[in-house]
Amino acid sequence: MSLLRLEHVSAFYGPSQALFDVSLRLDQGEVVALMGRNGMGKTTTIKVICRMLKHRGGAVMLDGQDMARWPSYRAARAGLGLVPEGRRCFPNLTVRENLIAPARPGPWTLRRVFEFFPRLGERAGQMAVSLSGGEQQMLAIGRALMTNPRILILDEATEGLAPVIRKEIWAAIAELKRDTGLAILVVDKSLRELSRVADRGVILERGRSVWGGGFDRLDADKRDRYLGV
Amino acid sequence: MRRETLINTILTLGLLAVPLVAWAMDETYAITLATEVVILALAGVGLNLALGLGGLVSLGHAMFFGIGGYAAGILASHAQSYDPIMEWPFLIEGTQSMPVIWLLAIVASALVALATGALSLRTSGVYFIMITLAFGQMFYYFTISWPAYGGEDGLSIYVRDRFPGLNTLDPIQFFGLCFVLLMVCLFIVARLSRSGFGLALNAARQNETRVRAVGIEPYRLRLMAFVISGAITGLAGALYADLNRFVSPVMFSWHTSGEIMVFVILGGVARLFGPVAGAALFIILEEALDGVSDYWHIYLGALLLIVVLFARGGLIGLLAGRNGGGGHD
């Protein structure tokens, strides 16, 4: 049984349909890349998974449990750790406070997060709003880890960051995969980095999952047609 | 030492020094004024937990202030008349023991906060303000039409309630008691605001959606904060009843709710000692301007406007710097 499974999911923003037929699965210890051009439904899919948006059709299952009626906090408590697009740290809390506020018991503690991202440890008493973009991204990942998730969901985690910081974030994701066995669902535009870190990929096109599989099977035609690269 | 900590220390020492000097000079009135500052500050500390940390703009906190006051008034009046509160199914008599009265005031205020908060917190923004105002006014009109306890005329406490080992009729001893309670509550609120609960509450004020996404349910957090906030304000109400030896429906009125909010805003929303500074400033202004004009509230209104427009961290924020409190912006 998959840890997370979406089957033929459809979802709407008011009267406007954003997802038509999205299916994907994520197994324990696996890294899956969710890909597609802008506006194809990647973030909407993540919102549905995290219950920030209710789906209307299909099924969203975590560990075989139907999440249809779950509020977002229940999904998070059940083990979904979201690193949202645009970081969204709590600006008026310090780094330490941002990490303590959502903390739940488990292997990820404040100390371990500071070991994982030493730069956060150095800035522990600093207000989140005063951090650089890269540091805020580390904080967003650290905050998600402090909830001790079973699945880490990264939505555009490297967007708008300097190349050197991007490299650090990708190294951190690779380290998480290697050392923790955490299931990771990652959305990003860098196909090169995704193919290095992810075990499989799923492509969304106009609210539909149109392709899924290993990166060795992602031919030039599909890259061009669905990803524009 | 952080600048805000220094200011808080100076405020505490000042609050302690004024009545001690007055005591040495046998100026009882000044001690009573200082006691009033302490009690009103305590009411503000309660509101500040909900308003400053939780972002809950409650215009019904007079409800808890009044419940605390009436808990003290009702228990004391029955103790004085030797008339039990109820005889069936079990006997409940009045008491003049402050610890028992405080406990009852805290429990009653907390229970009412739980019930009213459970309903009010399902709304937000202006609806939350209006529903808390409505609850407060319900209690106000109920006490007006409650002849058993004085109705509109209120209820007198002929002799101040007692505390073991102290002579509460001595103004300086009563001040000391209130001061200790204020410090205990400030300590509790300071610890709470730095705990996971307080940080999550603060985070929920900043971004509710994000807080839900990390597994925190804001409703429960806010309800807990509202209950603790109500309990602290209720305790202040019980002390206020003993200070004046009188309770009346005015304690429940929206005017009282507004005044408590003014203490918090004047001193600094989300600043630990904001309500202390606000209550002190309010009483000083009242004393200084009351002699100048009957309409001294006009000057208070102007000051409030200045604070809201130019010093959003209140008096503490003005002195300590904008982000010193780490809370409300």
C-alpha cells in the first residue's frame, strides 16, 4: 500500500475547475517530482494533498485512509510536512520561535534542525523577517521537519534563490533522502536537479496527470511538449 | 539587559515606590490610587493575552471583570447577612475569605469565557467584536434587572474581605496583595507567551492558513487563550470589588470593556507591561485632568489618537523601540 495516493482527483476554485484528473502515488522513502509548466495544477495538487483545498472527485488517501473530510491541521498531524511556495515563515517570530511553534515529538528536534542547517543555529534569535531568502527557505524546511512528518512536500523550494543557495537546498534534499528515508514530494522547475534527486516523476498538463515514471523514460518529445525544455 | 526589560523593571519599581512613599507620608489616597492602577493593569494583562498575542479584539472583557466583581460581592454580602446562598440540594454559604472568592471568580470567569468563547471564536473580525460586545451587554442588562443583588443600584461590601495573616483594611497591605497577584499573572503570561502554546497563538495571528498547514488548530488555541484571559480579568474584577467595597452593573458595561482596551492600547498591545503602563497613565491623566475639566476624556481621546497614529507600540513601544516586544506590529 502506498503512503500517499491520489486517484483521479478533480478540484475547483469556486466555479473554475483547476484539476480534472490527477493520479499519483508516493511510497515510503521515495522521492517523487511533480512537474509541469506554470499554471498546470502543481500547487493546486499540493493544496489538495494538504487539505487546504477540498477535492470534489476522486480520492486522496494517506496510509489507506480517505482524507476527504480532513481539515488541513489533521493532515499535518497525520504526517504531511509542507514547505510552501514563497516560504511563508512567521515574520514576527524569531528563527527559534518559528521552529518551536509547530514542533511535535519525534526524531527532529531543534538541535537536529540546527545541525542540519547550521546557519539557522547562528541566527536563532533573529526575526524571520530579517533573514535572506535562502535562510527563510531553510527555515521553512526546518519548520516542516520540526513537525516530524512522514512525507515532506516541497513546493518550489529553490524558486528565486541565488545559484549557490539553490545548490545548498538541493544538497539538503538529497541528504534527507539518503539519511532519513523520508518520503518526499518535490515541485520544481529544474529538471536537471529533479532527475538527480527524484526516483520518479509525474507530469501535470492542464490539471491532468499525463505522464509518470522514471527519468530515463522521459524522452525529448515529452520534455518539449509538457515541460518546454 | 534589553531596553524593554529595563523599562519594565523601572515601571515595577515605580509602582512599588509610589505607595511605599505615600505610606511613609501617611497619604492613604495615593496608596488607593496605586492599588487601582495595579488592579486595572491586571484586567488589562488578561485582555492583552487575547488581544496582543491572539489578535482577538474582545469588546466584552467587562463581562469577566463584572463576574469576578459579583462573585466577590455576592459571597461577601451573604457572609455579612449570614444568609446562605442556597440551602437545597446542598448548603452554600457566603464567605469573606479572599482566596476562596478569588478561586470562585477565576473559575466562574473561565467557565463563562469557555462558553462565550466557544461561540464567539467561530466568527472573526468585526463579527467577533460585536458578539463579545453583545455577550457583555447581556450580562450588563441581566444584573440591572437582578433585584436580589441590588439591580441597578449595585451591591455594597461593608467590610473588605479577609486574607489569612493580613489586615486587608490597611491600604498598604491590600496594595501588597494586589501587587503580588499582578506580578504572578505577569510571570504566567510571560511564560505562556514564550511557550509552544504562546508561539503558536502568535503564529496563528500572523497567518492562520499556515498555522493549520503545520498541524495547529487555531480555534482551540484561541479558546484556551480566551479562557485564561477571562480568568485573569475575572480575578481583577474580584479585587476591584474589594477595593471599592461595591459592585454595580457598570462593571459589565461596554464602557468598562473599552477602558480596559484603552489601557492596553495606551501602554502597548502585546507588550508584557503595556497594560501596567497604560493603567498608570490613565489614572495619572484622570487625576491630573479631572481637576482641570469635567470633560477630561476629550484629552484622553486625543492622546489615544496620537498613540494609534504615531506610536502603535504604545508607551512601552515608544520607549523600548518598535520590535522589542516581538509581538504585535
